[in-house]
Amino acid sequence: MATLPTKLHPCAREPHAEEVERPRPYAVVMADLDAVEARIWALLDRYRDELEEATIYGMPSLRWPGSGAHDYFAAVKRSVHKVSLFAIAVDTWPQALEDSTARFKARRTGKATFSFPDLDDELAAELEAFLARLYQPYREHHAGASTN
């Protein structure tokens, strides 16, 4: 964008608001989304010992070794305004959400999608607890363990 002169010619008009260069707030949001995505992956790191890296529709995911593409534990996708966590297992084991707060449940934006435009400490702790509750039946199902 052109730099505006400091002094206007007497015949010149004042610039329209959209012509004046302003700080771009989306640059700040992008940096925050880097942190949100990194934090989600950090919460998923504890499951990497038993799960394998895969992709589903081009999204990186973690799944039980040898399971099908649609049987992933978690997948992460970043968009312009948020980072989404896809946890398809919540459809099979919805009880994993039972102890979640309304604030956390409000992040559920689809059948298996949780959207995070930000992720503070409280919400991250709740996501961590949710993932632990969800992983238990997911693991038992795939490891063949009894669900006594």
C-alpha cells in the first residue's frame, strides 16, 4: 500500500479510511493460533507411544496402529480463525464429555469437532482431562481389554 504524504495538496481530498494503512490484527491472531496448535499437539504427545501418526483428509492424526483411516483418536486442522480438534471417538463414547463444563462443551462445533480460537490454561486442562477420559475406552476397544 502506498505511503500517504504528510501534507496534502490543497486540492487533494482526505484519504478514505480503507486507504490508510493500519496494523493488521490477523497477524496477532496467527501467532496465537501457532500457540494453540502447539498446545493441542503437546496435550496429544502422551498418546504417541501407543498410537501411530497418520492422516485423514490431509489432516495429521493419531490412530491405533493398523486401524482404519476413520478410526483415529485425534486429528488436528488449523484454519484462518481457529484450530480444530477432531475426536471421532466421542461419537462412540459420549460419556467422555459428561464431566466437562459448559464452556468446554461449547467448543464442540460438530459431531466430532472441537474448535479453539484460543486456549487458556483452564480450557487446556479441561481438554487434557477430556482426552484422558476418551482415550481409556478407545484404548480398551483396540487393545481388546475388558471394560469391567
